[in-house]
Amino acid sequence: MSQRAPDFRSRVPEPDLDAQTYREQRNALYPGVHGGFPRPEQVGGYSLEERHAAYKDAQNQSTASRNAYEGRANQSYDYVQGLPKDEKDYYNNVTQSFVPKDHAILQPLARKYADAELTHAQLREQPFVRVPNLYPTLAKQKEHYEYIADHYAQSDYAERQYRLHSDYASEAGSTARDLYGRPVPKDAQPYNAPFPGTEPPPGHYSTTMGNALEFVMVEKKPKKGRKN
């Protein structure tokens, strides 16, 4: 399981000093620089403006990929929640709240989302680690530290979603259909016990529709007698 965010926090400890000490350290490291980035000659020729432009471009890409994934995921989830109750229960419980065809659509979107967030986090981390006291204030330094951790966390999340969609995605060209006539997860095997009533085990899909009314239990309350 991807653990990029915890790995980052372990690899790069959060700044642990007070604001005045941070400011004094920065003034000593970069004389004459009171705001903005240190000059290239103060950091071995490293152009922070160029690095900033690179991760800003990566930020745009990660935002676009996240919006594309979340927009389609919300649409696909809402579709299942709008189905009749037995169908909704089936896909919520058996294929994790998405129909397999939508898992197949979401799989590459999640892959792109995970990769874009990882690239963004790495581009932000490089100057942060290479240049001590990079930002003008301790508050800004801590703020950007959290930005890096958050983008690693977003990448972790998207990676988990990619694996989820990979597990339940239908296969293009397959003619196998579940009890509701929809494509089934790749390599899933038929399970003939009726649903509602019995859920298929992992790696299987239901083929037989049961009578939902048979599985609804109504509790009958005793009638109250007339009081004298």
C-alpha cells in the first residue's frame, strides 16, 4: 500500500523552531534577502524561480487530473445511488458503489490523478529540501511543508482508488452480464444463488434475481386491548 505522505514526514521532519530563530537563521544565510527566494548565487546557482515555475505547472496538471477524476467518480457514484433499492444494494455491496463499466472508465483517470499528484509533490519537495529556510517566514515554511505532505497524501489516495477500480473494472469486449444485465468485473465467476438473499463471494457476480419481497421481514406488533 502506498504510504508516500507518512514517508515524506519521516524523511523530512517538520520545522521545529520559533519564528524569531527562523528569521535570524534566514538573515544569516541570505544577507540582503528579506522577502522572496534567495538569489541563485546564494544557493549554488540553483534557480528557485525556475523550480517555482515548474511546480506551478505541475500544480495545474494535478488540479486538472483531480477534478477530472472526482467529477466522473461523483457522477458514477450518484448513478448507483439513484438505482432501485435492490440494484443499489447489489452494486454498493458487491462492486464497491460503482458499476463495473464505470470502474473501467475511472481506472485510467485515477492513474493519471495519482501520477500528477506525485510529480507535483516531488517538484515541491526538491527545493524545500535543498534550500534551508526557503520561505521568508516560518509560517510560510510550515504552510508549504503541509502542501507537500498533502500532495503526497492525494497521490496515496488516488493510488488506492486506482487499485480499487482495477479490481472491479469490466473488460472491453466481454459478453458476461450480471443479474441486471450489466458487464461484470474482469475474471469474475458466475454465482447462481439468488440476489437479494445471498451476496456473491469475492471474485464472483450474481446471475439470478431473487424475489426481494421474500427477504423483507415485517415485525408485527400486538394489538393493544381496550382498557376498562
